[in-house]
Amino acid sequence: MSEERYVIKKVLNNNVVFAKNNVGQDVVLTGLGLGFQRKKQDLVDNSRIEHIFTLEAPKTSGKLAALLEQIPIEYFYISDKIKKLAERRLKKSLSQNIYVTLCDHIFYSVHRLSQGLVFENQMMWEISRFYQEEYKVACDAIKIINNELKINLPESEASFIALHIINAEIHGDQIQAVVEMTKLIKGILNIVQYEFHMEFDENSISFTRFVLHLKFFSQRLITHEKSMGEAGFLFDQIKENMPDAFRCTKKIDEYIKSIYSYSISKNEFVYLTLHIQRLLTNNKK
């Protein structure tokens, strides 16, 4: 079997090159002196390669190459560690775009810290509540960053890291989409809570399932994905048999129309109503 050949596309610095492999995939290669006195179209000296990172999306490749010309490669290594940790713990494949967004975020977070600037995420409580597993991973990511860079980023940074992880989970391009999803979940929960003057049992299965449904629902709405399933045939039944939950869903529909100019489909109406009914039943118990 022939040895893998790497053709240089761009030398980022003496130790990092951007290249293509045998099958035309973009790769980031690192190694001591790997880029020294090398130029575009040169073959890489494989004996110097220490790490190989294969990139699948051309769009990500270009952004990452531009970013790595501006920041130390250590931030890329850290982002890769966090990505692998998140994928292992969440049992999901994350978009490689996280290399770009997370590298950039960590670099500027460290820069802000050196100037004594610490930003508070106003949605920290909601993120830690609605995306508990991602937030736990983000807290461990802060430990990785602090250990690797010998700094002391505060745990409050975890909510920002979690946003990048969630965005990579849904293969999103913009962090703002995750922020909007979180706001939407919070808004819907507030409507249910005020409508029935109830306190949620956040440890209950019904609440956990409702929040999980809202996460997927908000993702579909914000990213303009197709509505789920075929449950519209139950619309008339739930309207008759679950009047209180149905009325609450109608208020949610009006809320969403006022903000997003989007009308909930019959399928979504049915699923939301069923989840709200389960919350009501659980609350009575």
C-alpha cells in the first residue's frame, strides 16, 4: 500500500500547513518545521507530521485556514479535545464548524481575561437548565482550557462554550440561532406556567420530555425545517378532550405568530397539546 501524499495548499506557519490528501480532502497538518521553507504545491515531508486533522466541509476549511493564520495552533488542539469530549459524552457527531467558532471564541475569551474583562451570559440560567448535558460538557471544557493554557477562565464562560456545542450539534452556521431557540423554549414554558399557575417539577419525566420536545420544535422553527410526523388527524380529538391544554397551545401559537410570523401546523399543535396535558396530569398527581 502506497504512502499517503499531502500536497500543500497554504503554509500557515513553520509548524502548521493546510494541505490536500490523496483523495482530495482538506487536512490540517502539524509538526515541528513542517512548513519551514515550504510553499504551495510542495509535497509534505511525512516524517515530520505529528498530527493530522481531516476536514470534510470546504466552507469550514477556508474559514479555519484563515483563522489559524491569526491565532496560535494551541487553540485548535484545545477545540479538538473539546469536540471529541462532547461527541463522546453526548454520543453525537458535531459539525466541524465548531473548530472555527470555538477556536475564535476561546482566543478572544483569553484575550478579554488578560485585560480583566469578564462577560456574563444573560441566558446562563436557561442554557444550564434546558441543555444540561451540553452545559456539563462545557464546564469540563473550561477545565481543559485552564489546564492547557495555565489560566483561570471563570465557570461563567461555560454557558458560552455550551452555545457552540449546541450549535455544532444542530450543524448550525450561526450561534444566534441557538440563542433564539433558547428564548423560544423559555417563552413557551412561561406561557404554560402562567396559564395554569403551576410550578414545574423539573425532575419529572413529563417535564423532561416536554423540554426535549421544545428543543426539537424550536430547532425546526428557527432553522426552517419541516414539521414532524403525521398527527394532524388527532387535532379535533384533542380539541374536544383536552380543552385546557388545547387553549394553552393556542396561546403559544399566537405568541409564535407575533414574534416569528409563523403558524404552528396541526401536527405540532397536537404534540404540544399532548405534552402540556401530561404536565397537567402529573401536576395534579
